[in-house]
Amino acid sequence: MNIPDPKTFTDPEKLRKLMANAVRLGYPDLVFNCQLRIAELVGATHEKGIEREFWTALSAAEEFATAIKGKTARLTKVRAKHKRVGAQKVLADAAMEAEVSEGFAVLVEHGRADLSNEAIVMRNEELFSVDAVNAVRKKLMDHNVSAEALEAA
């Protein structure tokens, strides 16, 4: 069977159709790759740097939540906070939370910790407080995530 590569798609709606077929046919890795590609396309509409990384990660988290709930899920509180304070503050506050997000667990499970909020903080640690960076390091160590796993793919 010829399975299309989601990385070649530029239309989120076509990716959603591919993803629906992958769900129906039982291809969880293809579903995950479609979700990530949709997130990359959303991120690409934002300025390169921490904003793009933030929006890619947020979109990925929303795609995962949508799949779990079976209906469109938006992280409205995160979006509203971003609108008020920006990506850097949202990421800094998330870094200081005791637990990691469900999205983090999904990304680590699929070998894509590089798309997590924690990875964004580590790649841009000069923008964050020492406390935030140390909190992220502890979370990563607690979940056996190596520094190499945080490099952008």
C-alpha cells in the first residue's frame, strides 16, 4: 500500500482527510505525523523564533486534545494568556508548573520531545530565568529526556 508522506502536504484540510483515513485503517504513527504536520503549518504562519516554536507546540497540543476528545479542542486559556503577555511569559509560567502537560507525554512517547514547551525553553534559555530553566531541566531528567532529544528535528 502506498502511504502518502504528511511532510509533503501544505493543506491542513487534506491532512485532516488523510488523518481520518489513518484512524479508520489503524495507522497511529501516520495519525501522529499528520497532527505534527498540521502544527508545523500553523507555526509557519508566525514569525521565526520563539513565537513560531510556541504556536507549533500549541497547535500540536490542540491536535492531540482534539483526537482524545473526538471534537475540535482549543486551549483557549493559553491563547488568551498569550494575547495578554506573549509566548515568553506563557512558556516561563508553564516551566514553573510542577507537572508536565499531556502534550509533553505524547511528544516524548513518539520521540518528538523537541516540540515540547520544555524544549523551547531549553533552546532559548537566555530568554528565561535561571529558576525556569532549572525547573525544566528537572522535569526533563525526571522523564528521562536527553538533551539530544530536545534539538529541533
